[in-house]
Amino acid sequence: MSLLSPPLESERLLLRPITAEDLPVFIKMHQDEKVTAFLGGEGSPRSPEKSQAWFDTIQRWYREDGVGPFAIVLRDTGQIIGRSGISFFEVELIPSITNGIHRATSGKGSMPSGTDFERILEVGYVVHPDEWGHGYATEAAKSWYRHSFQERGEDTVYSLIHADNLASIRVAEKNGLRRSGKIWNLEGRDFFPYTITAEKWSIGNRSQD
């Protein structure tokens, strides 16, 4: 069992663990095709049952691994506008011989037995479309990059982004991440891994921290 990260605060946001009371908000959010378009799986709106399964998974991650997406809450109103957090992914070291793509799976112990893999820490972020254009995703993600390097002592952090998700690519690039050049396949969809090291993060944020 690992200790779950405490809630994080930024200028406008509170990032805190998702609770059962929050589930109806995320069930509704996951039924919006703009929210799910670039997530793993089919990319289509999710049923309440799938959102419940997602909630159960992140609660297990909280308990066992001390990671998982948190609710993004506006500090001035208390409104939940999305989710962002750190999660573990496991990535095949050897890509497919047919297309050169690396298989990726979410969560510790998720890669099939006998597969050589690397476990990485990923920062993810999803904001409701009604709140796009205000910089909330960039602000939330920055809090998690800072936490990963300064509090957890990570050497490298990733963000997995669908090739067509230009808004998320801009968020990553604003925070100093760059595409690694590889392609990872997660739940049947291809994602680009964007990455940044602790050294580059420190250099890029020295004047801001």
C-alpha cells in the first residue's frame, strides 16, 4: 500500500481525490462525446456502468498504489470541472514487428505475464468542454508535474496524448513536454508519449517557483 498524494492547490484550482459523492458528475461528464473522444478505448460516450467500473479502478489505485486521477475543483465556486492526476502505465520494451508500435496498459501489474516492460508515471487531464479556453488543464497539469518532481522525486514524467488531440498537445508543450517519437497503443487506440525530465522541468520553472 502506498500513501495517496494529499490534495493540491493552485491559484484557481483544488485537486482532490474523487469520492462516491462525485460519481454522478463524472457519469454525466463521460456521456459527453467531446470528453471521451480522445480517451482510451472506443472514444465514444461511456455508459453509467463503465463510469462505475472506472471509479472502482481508481479507488483501488488510491488504496494500493497511492496514485490516480483527482477531481479538478474551482476554488471560488466548488464546482467540479474535470479530472487530473498521476497514474502508472506499463509499456512494452519491444514494439510490434509489424508496425513498430509499443503496447501500453494502465495500472501496476496490468501488462501480461512474460512481457518485458517499463513502468512509467503519467500525468493526465480532462476538462469539461464548458470550461475549455480558460487554461485550467494547463494549471492542473502543472501542479502534477511539480508534485511529481519536487515531492515524489521522479526523474521523468509522461503524458499520453491522442494524435488528434491538439488542445492536450498544447497543454503539454506549454508545460515544457516534448514528443518522444514513439507510438504507444492503449486499449486499441494510438497515443503519442510526451515527456519531460526533472532537470528540464527545473530549468523551465526556475523563475516561477
